[in-house]
Amino acid sequence: MQSNPITPELKAFLISIGSVSVASSLIPRARGSTAGPGAGTGSVFFRAGEKRVRLSVNKDSPISIQRAEGVGNVVLFYEGKELIRGKLEPAPAHCPEQAFITLCERCIFDCKYCPVPKLQGHVKSEEEVLSIVDEVLNTGNLKAISLTSGVETSVEGEVERVLKLLPALKKYNVPIGVSVYPTAGCSRKFYEAGVSEVKYNVETMDSEIFKKVCGDLTLDYILDKLKEAVDIFGKNRVFSNFIIGLGESDASVQKGIETLAKMGVIPVLRPVNPHPLRVGDCFTERPSPERLLRLAKIEAEILEKYELNPGIAMTMCLKCTGCDLVPFVDL
């Protein structure tokens, strides 16, 4: 069965909804998300051609997936109308082709859009982490290892948790990405321990919104650590999640992208994922397809200006591309 490619317009539409209704029998075995605003949700990765999109599983979604002719082939429908044909990709550890692992599923901070502080989940041992990596390795499709973490007791403790794991992960001989809340000097330590890329999340570049939703954290501190990371890892190897849908204006997003790109940081424009555990805690609105496309095109222009290219990322979200419209990859 031939499948048409996922156009930027279609991907923007799918991301704006963010969910799909699908029979459990069609879902490749996978671990649910345990990181950030998507924690506690199951999902599927739909692929057509070279493009993919991640959709949370929701029986009430207006988008549905049904089996099509041919082994592994499926069709996406919107309110009964066929949208596109493709396949569902296995994601044994959070996303395809990576062992993307949340080390600590707890957090002492209380960012108002994030369910992790409410869920207070599991903290993985080194043995569990290596078991997950081996599981992906045994599929024959391990192309990267990506580590992220909440904060169990202190940010320093999470950096040390990662550093203790890295020697055991080097034997897999794949790029390693790390996304944690940064500490003084952690980028140098990660780099010397063999990490390829880092992601320190600003969450939002609107300072007033940041104070309201991430009041326990400091935006200027994160920006300073991102700049330090670029000095160590170089351009195109430092990223930052930038949530869209917390009430920020397009102008503030554009200004924020410019600020990060000028530093050598590639922003990951991540649509907010409203979670039932955080209803009423802060303003959240899933961005429209039109807004997602508009902001992605603005980002593409700015990244080109500063000679940044998300398409060469080796790890984490920009390597996966499932949750976001990625400049130079999706459009």
C-alpha cells in the first residue's frame, strides 16, 4: 500500500488535536509517557513516509485509527473521513528508535501545567535503566539513548544520578542526550562523561507567565546555563522545550525564539498538553493548526538566520519529531 506523506498542514492539524481513538489490539507494545506534561498517558506513533506524529490515546478523540489492507497498515480518520494511510511504529521506550528514559518520575517543583508533582511516580534503579536500553537494543533499532528526570529531592541529586549512569551507557556506542534541570558546571561534567547533546527547558520565554506557572524556578538562571552549554557542546547540540499555549502572544514567542537562537540554542516549540490533574491551576489552550504552522515558519526563518538546524539532532525530541512541527524536517 502506498502512503502519501504527512504534509505540514496535516501534521499541524493532528498535533492541534493531539489524541486518537484506537483499538488496543492495533497498538504496538510500548511504555506510557512518564515525563513532563504528558506523564501518565498512553500514546501511539503514526508514520507515513519519512514523517511521524505522536498522538495520545483517547477513546473520545475525533481522530481514529483503523486497520487497512496489508500487514501493519492503518488509516487515520477524522470524524469518519479518511485523512491518510501509514503505519504505527513500535516505541518500546517512550519513542521510536531511542531508549528515552525518565529516571525519576517525581518532582519537588510545582509547575502548574505539569502532572508529575501530583503523580509522584517511580524512581528507576540503574538495573532498570539498563534493562530498558537492552530491550530496545534487542529490537535492532537502538539509535540513541536519551535521559530525562524530574527532581526527587534536589536538582544536584538528579545531575549526580545521570553522571553515575553514564559509564554503564557508553558501551552501547550510540549518542546520549540528557535533559535535566541544570546545575552549576553540569554541562562540562556531562560533556566530559560522553554526553552528545543537552536540553534544559525554559518552559516559557514570557517572564510574567513563567513566574505564574514555574514560580519555584528562575528563567534567567536557565538561560545562563543554556549559554554555558552552547559554549561547551557547540551550536546545534543544545535544545530547550518552549511550551505554546500558556497564554503567551505570538510576538513574545518570536522574541523568545530569537533570544534562544542568538545564543545558539534550538527551541522545541511544544504544544501544551492540558492534564486533568491540573485543571484550573493555570491557563492552558491547545494551539490551533494555523498558529502551530505560523510559529514553526517564524522559527525556521530565525534558525536559518543563526545557522541552526534541528534536522541534525541525534537524540531526544528533535530526533524523534513526533510531538512538534520541526523546522527543516516537517516544513
